[in-house]
Amino acid sequence: MQADLVIVANRLPVDRVELADGTRTWRRSPGGLVTALEPVLRANDGVWIGWPGGTEQDLAPLEDDGMRLLPMSMTPEEIEGHYEGFSNATIWPLYHDLVAKPAFHREWWDSYRDVNRRFAEKAAEVAAEGGTVWIQDYQLQLVPEMLRELRPDLRIGFYLHIPFPPAELFQQLPWRRQILEGLLGADLVGFQLPGAAQNFIRLVRQRVGHKTHRDLVYLPDGRTVKAAAFPISIDAAGFEELARSESVNARAKEIREALGNPRKIFLGVDRLDYTKGIYARLRAFSELMRDDHIDVDDAVFVQVAVPSRERVEQYRVLRDEIDRLVGRINGDLGRIGRPAVSYLHSSYPREEMAALYRAADVMVVTPYRDGMNLVCKEYVACRYENDGALVLSEFAGAADELRQAWLVNPYDLNGMKSALLEAYQADHREQTRRMKAMRKTVATNDIDAWASSFLTEMANVPAEHGKQVRPLTEA
Ligand code: GDG
């Protein structure tokens, strides 16, 4: 198998699942990334390398809807060391401004390096002469350098979906230099925001000692590496189409009825993650109820918390804390048939998500730190009648684009209460003014624009670093 375009990501766009009768099969896991990359992969006869979940070994390559997928297997030790350990208990909290304390373990690092090497070897095996390899996210930061050593003929791109921290935090990492050198194997390193690219450039200058100028790094061997921002987005048109469908609107009505037709519905949708600020937002909301600014007969807060990384200690602790808080809020403030918070620890199909977005009057997205946050963009895409209010944390990457949201500092509980109340009380004109502007932004900067801007930039990499891939999705 040889391919001109290779995507390397921790996860494949399909999961390995076991059916009730014990047989094993593949299930498509839909996401923005695959929606964006599928047409480009097809146009370039590309391949996607990634882990399908689970511990099954020696999985054969497969085709899904014309897309070629190459499953990488993981042992239980690798899942513990590389994935749950170094990726999610070291890098994740460190890169999210130490919202939780990162743990540093040498065995986790060893496992991270070994898994990165296996991914790099697989990419080196399948990339065609002069091909393009696009590596995704924080689990694979060493792959660019490892791959370049094996295949200097390739064009290599890397994209980080999460924030890249300032030097003051990054330098805590015992393996800081290896990570920077790992990333420098790429020709183009993409980030969500310009500030992250600047953090990276500054660290490379200070810690590795390379010459830099603006967004470029000059390596001793004559190669240059570019670091720039490519803010990710969603399939806006696809979401709007779903939101306009009769079935989704009927379901939205059903949801409102099931909640007792309250005047206003507040909504939060997040992976159950300590970066997302779920606890603080529920507290802010409950204080507004306690202080009689909002009546439990008038409003309800629906919080969807999608199970995530359940074997990592900090995530278990968080789940217990939220469980307790929701119990206390409803015990104190709820009435029979009228909870203050309707809490759902579960994941849902895309249609149900769209129905929730249609049903919600106030969308509350309050992470302490978030690379971008796609949920707020999905809400905006679904509000085709230009109504609804978005309360958004200043510390989500999306706040750079969605300036017309009610922006909040999630660490400031009183500030958050005022913003929630303002959004709750905003009249239709005010909502429309803000929503119209945000909808324009999301419709223009969609996921296709993101993928083609990255691949166009890759096509500008000097010819000695491989041949060009066709960047346009319709190519
Ligand atoms: C990382 C970065 C960055 C969630 N629950 C369900 C479901 N989802 C979908 C949402 C949304 C996506 O998952 C979540 O994306 P976010 O951006 O909100 O957050 P992370 O998972 O932390 O993503 C983040 C992103 O990567 C992309 O670069 O924006 O900053 O942390 O699309 O709709 N989808 C379905 N059922 C669920 O239960 N179908």
C-alpha cells in the first residue's frame, strides 16, 4: 500500500466494537476531522493511520466508504503508559495551563516514545516517494522528527488541536527538548491560535537555540520550519442542514415538553473533563436560582457530560464532584417534577445533539482553557433563526472569532453570574444582532476552509520536500 497523502492520528475514524453476540465489527465515529479530510483523502488516494480503540492485535487494513484505513494496535501497557499516562495525565494538563497537576513518570515517557516510533515507522512504510504526511495532535509530537529521519523525501505537517503553553509552563516538562525537536521534524507546525505558534517559536529559540524570524525557524541543516495558526472549525452547512430537518425540530419540541416546557433552557455539552469548567458554571447557575434571580419554574439547566478517559484518576474524581454538586443543587432548589439541573452522563447521536442545540435558549461554554471548542460553533450553526444566546469563556480558542458572545472569565463566579443573567434576559433584538454576526463567521470559516488552508500552505513547502498534494476538497 502506497499513498501520496497520509493522515496520522491517535484515533482512526472508526472504532472496533463488540456486538451483543460477541462478534467484532467496525463502527464509524463521525467527527469534524473526518468530514473535512475524507474528500481530500479520496482525491489524493490517501490513507489514514490510527488506533481503533481496544487491545486487539494485528488488525488488517480496511476500506470504509472508499477511505483506506490502517489500524495500529496498542497493548494494555501502551494504553496505560502512552495514552492514559503521558498523553492524558502529563501533556493534557500541562498544555491546559495546569488546570490539574501533571504527573511526570519516566516509564510513561518511554512508552510515549515507543508508540510514536511505531506510528512513524508505519507512516514511512506507506507514504509514496515525495508524498505528504499530516500528523495530528498531542499524542504524536515525536512522529515528525522520527519520520523525517526515515524518509527525508516527504513533506511533513503537524497540527496541534489543544493549546500550546507559554514557556514558563512548558519548561517544567523533563522531556521539553525532545518534544520541541520532535515537532521540528515537520515543515509546517499548525496551532489553533497565533499565540500558541508564538509560544512555540520562542521556546525553540530559547531552549533549542535555533535562529528564528517571525513565524520561521532556521535549522542548521538549511531546512526551515513554519509555525502558524489555523483555527479549526466545523461542517457548518452540514450542521445547519441537520438543524433545519423536520425530525430534529420535532425532537427539539419533545425535549422541551419532557422538561415541562420551561420558559428558558440553559445547555452545556462537554466531554466530562476538568478543563471544561462544568462545576463552576453549575454553581453560578444555582446561585442565581438561590438568590431568586431565576425561578425553578421558569428555567432548567441541561448538562450533557460525555464519558471520557474514565480510567484516569483525575477524571474519576471530577465525576464524583459533579455528581455530588448536581445532587445538592437539585436537593436544595428543585421541586417535584422540576429539577434545577437535568444532568445526563452519556453520549448521543449527532441528531440528538442538534435537537438539544435547537431546544436551548442559552448555550453555556465555560472552559478554563480549550484549544478551540467546537460545541459553541455547532450551536451557532444550528441557530438559523438568528436567536439564542451564547455565553463563552474568554479562554476558549473560539472566543477569538466569536466576539459577539457574552464573554466570561470562568474563574470569576460573580462575573459569570452576571453574564448568565444578561444572556437569559436579553431581548430578541439583542440576540439577533449577536447571533447574525457569529453565524457569518462560522459559515465562512468552516472545516473545509481549515483543511484547505493547511494543505495549501503545505503545497508551498519547497519542492525538495516532496511533491504537492491537491489541497482543494473538490479537487
Ligand atoms: C479537542 C480540543 C478542539 C461531544 N459529545 C458528543 C459529541 N460530541 C462532539 C461535539 C464536538 C466534539 O465532540 C467536541 O469537540 P470540542 O472542540 O468541544 O472539545 P474536545 O473534545 O476537547 O476537542 C478542542 C477540538 O479538539 C478540535 O480541534 O476544538 O479545543 O480540546 O464536535 O459535538 N458528538 C456526538 N455525541 C456526543 O455525545 N455525536
